[in-house]
Amino acid sequence: MLSSPKAIAIAVFLLAVALISVLGGALGAAFGGGFLGGAVPLIQIPSELVTHIGGYKLVNTVVMFGAAMLVLVLLTWLATRKLSEVPGRWQAIMELLYEFFIGLAESTSGKTGRIFIPVATAIFLVVLFSNWLGVLPVVGTIGRVETTQEFFFHKLEKKLAEGNQTELLEGLHHDVGKNGEGLGHFIASHADSEDLQKYLGKTLETYGEQRFVVFDGGGVRILPLGRGEDYKVTLIDIAAYDIADPVHPTEEDVVKIGRRVDESVAPGPVPSSEFFTENPDKYDGFEGKRVGLLVPYLRGSSTDLNMTLAIALFAMVSVQFWGIKTLGIGGYWDKFIGNPFKRNPIDLFVGVLELVGEFIKIISFTFRLFGNMFAGEILLIAMGFLFPLIGMIPFIGLELFVGFIQAIIFSVLTLMFGAFAIMPHHHPEGDHADGAGGH
Amino acid sequence: MDALGIDLPRLLTFLVGFTVIAVFLRMFLYGPITRMLDQRAERIRDSLDAAERASAEAASSAERVEQELANARGEGQALIAEARDAASRLRDQEVERTRAQVDEMLDRAREEIRREQEAAVEEVRREFAGIAILAAERIVEQSLDEGAHRELIDRVLDEGLDARRN
């Protein structure tokens, strides 16, 4: 196989790519390499704000959910535009899907099982495409830069709200723009307020170690390559590097912090001129750049707990609906408790557990999908960080597989819970589903 | 809840979004596709029924053909047997008739021979009468002894016979 020159050339090329990827990554950084290492972006569970639409905060996971919906509309159009008894490719794929679910439903619940299909397949398709779109390369890497100012603004706002500082909050909302414009000025002008000093200190205490990435400019940015973790600076370094006790700042310190928060927004010496000149080695090359956090415009919608919770709620409400519709409200209630005075205590206890189980299922649904997809996203980021260029390749395949499996699990479990829900109550030890199982 | 990023407007966004897409898929994907599946299942069932009917029909017609073939074969055999029977009967008759004819012919031949014989005997007798007359004439002419008698008769006979022969 290696006899032909072409094969040897390909092998050498692949080896070189692998070598470059190892040297360029985080591993190589320890030996003076790391030229390809991207800075690890902000990883947080809540989805990130993209923009305000009126009073509504549009977040990146909602954007991706919209994308998934568009894909499904497109798929529907492709599958049904030339509907015929001799199916085309798209129609055949969708038929395969529906036949799989119909087969499953009819094998568990007979003809009645068909009522589960629209919901189960909708869950499958929505979850599948949410998962798969989340693996696309543009997801999580292109976004807007959240400035230090904006970050500080939101965190200070949060701390003030926690401390019920309504007066300061009102001032903050009045003087500072939605993205934190003029925050430094506001801080400096309220430097004499002891409450502000206190909550500024608290903010720095909680978020001081937050690390910001250095970007070449503002606006829409791609996660910068090179320098890796070296290209980062903490909030304390930006705003309070020379303050003896940032957690309990004096009036003088607050003025300094305010000024630096505003300074860090404009392209210029970062974090601040004095700090830069005092630490020329650590912050070499930071001059003229801006610091901030990359807020991705796109993030897989199944990495948002709101999304997984919404589908879990929909699924479990549907399950209760099917149960009540098939057995009647009394019959369905009889599955759980029925008449508590006529039931033997063990049976009653099991019934109560099953009733609680219905709520547990919502939680297990929510966190199973979220956990798998969020972990997958972090795995891809970590592999891109450790072995740029090639590290992600096998894991992209893995993520596509996991995305598919999770979609199957979510939808088939919904169907199974439905099948259990429409079974009338017989024995105390039968009819209970394992809500906490799964992947 | 805050650390997990769960908030009501976003949750409602997803809930509404999911409901919309679920209803959309129910109306425009699930409906048409399952209708098509059912329609095809119906079509296949019909085709299978038709095929079954056709094969049953084919089987029954094959049976009929077989039956007819068997009938024809039986009839043929019966015909052949009959023909053979008739032929043998015919041959027997023929043989019988031939034998009868032969017998008749033999009888007739025998009869003829007998008649010829009788006629011949009659003629001989008539000749004899002449010869006897002739002999009597000679006897009358010559007296005769016993020996002469016999010689005379023999000579007459010889003469008679010679006369007949010539």
C-alpha cells in the first residue's frame, strides 16, 4: 500500500498535520509551541445574549432553535413536495422515520399507539436537528465581543440587585447604556457611596478571576488563534491590579477602577498603560488591542436548559393528556392513588412514588439532554484547544452520534411513558417506568 | 435557577417554538406521509389479494386442464381399446368367414369330385355296358370255358380301358 509515491506523500502530509496540531496545541505550548492554540472561550451554562429586541433578550440558543425550525420546514418541504406512492429520497427517509415510530408504538400499545407519533417524532426531529446544528463549525466560534465594561455592568447590576440597592440600581439604569456604556463614569461619580464601594468589592470578589480574551478590534469576531491561554487577562488585572484590597476598595480605588473599566473598551494599551509598562513580558503584544469575552452568535439550542425543559414539559404534559384521554380522569388517577382509603398501604405508597416519578421524569429528560449536549460542546472546545486542526475530527463524529442517540432516547422514552400511561391499573408492582435511566 | 440560566421568557420562547413546529410537522409532514403510508399499505394489500386470487385461479385452471387431459387420455385409451377390440373382432369374423368359405369351397370341391366320380363311374358303367355287349357278342361267337372266360373279360376290360385312354 505504501509503495506508490502518492500514498507516501499523503502519509507524510497527514503526519505533518498531526505533528503541527500537537505542537500548535496546548500540549505543545508547554514546550514553546502552541502557535495554533485558541483561547478557551467563556463557558457558562446560561445562554448568551445576542441582542435586545425591544424588551426581549434574544439569546444565541434561541437563534439556533430558529435555525433548527427552518431546517425542519425545509425538510418537510423536501419530503412532501412530490408526494407519491413511489417515494423519492426525502420522502423515503421520512417514511422510514415514521414507520419506525409507528412500529414501535403499535408493538407496545396497538392501534391506540398512533396518538403518540406526532409528538414523539416532533421531539425526535427537533432534538436531532438542534443537536446536529450545534456541531457545525460556525457555532460557538463567531460572535460579538462582550467588553469588560458590559461584563462588569451586568455583574455589578446583579450584585446590587441581590443587595436590594434600589437607589443605586436606578442610577445605574439611568446613566449607563444597555451594553455598559458610561459605566466607568457612573462608578467614578458615585465613588463616595459606601454601598457602591461595598458592592463593587463584592463584584470583584466573585468575578475578579474571570479571564478576558484579547481581540484585534471590536464588532463581530472570530475566536482568535494563537497564544492560547497566554492571551488572556483577568478582570482584576484590568481594573484593580495595583489596588491592595480590591474586595474592600476605598473611594480613591473606586475612581481608579471606574477609569480603567472605561479605558479597557477603547483600543489601546491593555489592561492599562501603567500595568502594561510594569509587566512588559506578561502582556507583550497586548498594545492596541481590546479585551473582552467572545459571545457566540450561535450555540446549539439543546445546550440551553430552557430548551430541554420546554421539550420535557411538552412531553410529560402530552403523556398525562394521553393517559387521561384513554383512561378517563378517574381511570388515570386510579393508576396512581385512586381512593386512598380503599387501597392497601404498599400499593398506595407505590402509587405516590409513581406520581412523584412523573415530575422526576421532567427533570431527568431535561438534564439528560442538556448534560449530554453541553458536555459535547465542551469536549469539542477542549479538543480544539488540545489538538487544533485534527483533535476535533473523531469527536465531531462522536457528537453527531450522541446527538442522534439523544434524540432517539428522548422521543422513544416519551413514547414509552405514553404507552405506560394508557395502560389501566392492574398490579401494584407492574406499570412503572424507569424515569432516571438513560444514556 | 439563575446559575442554570432558566428564565421564564426564554422557557416560553422554546415552549411556543416547539409547539409551533410540532403542530407544523403534524399538519404538513406526519399527516401527508402517514396518509401515503396507509394508502400504499392498502394498495399492497389489494395487490396481494389480487395476486392471490390470480394464483388461485391459475391453480384451479391448471387443475381443470389436468383433468381434461386425463379425461382425453382416458377417452383415447378407451378408443384405442375399442378399436383394438373391433379389429380383433373383425379379424375373428374374417378368419371365421374365410374358414367357412374354405370349408364351403372344400365341400363344393368334394361334391364336385364326387359327382365327377359318379359321372365317371356312370360313364365307365355305360362303357362297360357296351363292352359287356361287345363281350357278349364275342361270347356268343365263341363258346367259351372258364379260362377263356376270364381271358376274354380281361381282354375286354383292357380294350375298354385302352379305348377310354385314347
